[in-house]
Amino acid sequence: MLDFIEALDEDEGIRADADLKNHSNGGFIFIGYYRGNYCVNICDKVWNAKIRKHVTGGNDEWYYFDTGKEAWRFVLKEIRRPLRAWLY
């Protein structure tokens, strides 16, 4: 996954299921790249009965890293296993 993180353009991102106790349903992790920094956003994962899928919720936390490797080290500790991630 580090290769995908380091290859991100500013209009791309990665979403992954997280395994966080302080976020609903474990939360989501979003990884992006903007103006030379890697940004990691963690938020709640909320069930939407109308569309029958999980969507992003509140309780946002933001973290910034200078390198993709630093961002990956942070995400690796928080990600749900087995890994479920989407590139967009």
C-alpha cells in the first residue's frame, strides 16, 4: 500500500476501514496528498439504512506527514485487518 500512497496525485485518495475504539464501527481512514504533504483523516463509519451502506460520519481527526512512509506507519497501526481499502 505504501507504493499507492507515494503515487497519489492531489485529486486522488485512499479510503480504508479502520479498527479504532473511539470511532463508530471502527471508523474510516482517508489518505490524501496535498501541497507536498500527506494528509490522514480519521472519521466515524455510520450505517445509512436508506442506501444500505456505511458512510462517513463526524468525529474527524486530521494528521499531516512529510513523507508517504510516515503516513503509512501511522495508518498501519490503525487499519483493520484483513485490509479493505479503496483507491479513488
